[in-house]
Amino acid sequence: MIELDAEIEFEPGTELTPGWRGLLDFGEVWSESDAELWPSGSGDLPVGEPLTYGCQLLVSDDSPRHWRLLLWAIDHPRDVMRSGAALTLLEGQTSRAVGRLV
């Protein structure tokens, strides 16, 4: 499990609350090099399909737009998870917020 700090702007009409769970999207797609993330027994690796991470939104006291993202399925940040990386928070296929890692 890892935590990431992010500045997040919610989509108009959307107000996510602490504890919200959804998907974190950095615009990645599955490739053969991501095989260690794919659960064994889950069928073929979905090469070329969107790669998202399950996450939970946590409060951060730094500012109203500063949030923490808890990712429970990975133990180490991936290369894309660096300061300044653009992200989208999804509920299913629907965008709920956009932001950047800090």
C-alpha cells in the first residue's frame, strides 16, 4: 500500500468526500512489462487497455485542494507516479476530478 499527495479539482457538480473509493488514471495502458500487476488466474493480460489503480481519497490539512490518495494494490510507486504527473479520478468510466501529484 502507498500514499500519494495530490492537488485535485473536482468536476463541476461533483463533490467527493474523504473515504471515497474509485479509480486513479494516469493515462497508462497495459503492456507486457506490467505483468507483475496482473493477478494470476485472471485471464490474459489486457495489453493496450487502460491501466488504472484502485484508490481511496484521504484528507490532507495542507490546503482545501490538497488530498492524499491511498493505493492499496501496489507496494511501490510506479515510474509514472512522480511529482507533477497529471491524473484523473474515475468512478467507473466517469471522470470525477482531475489533478496533479505534488
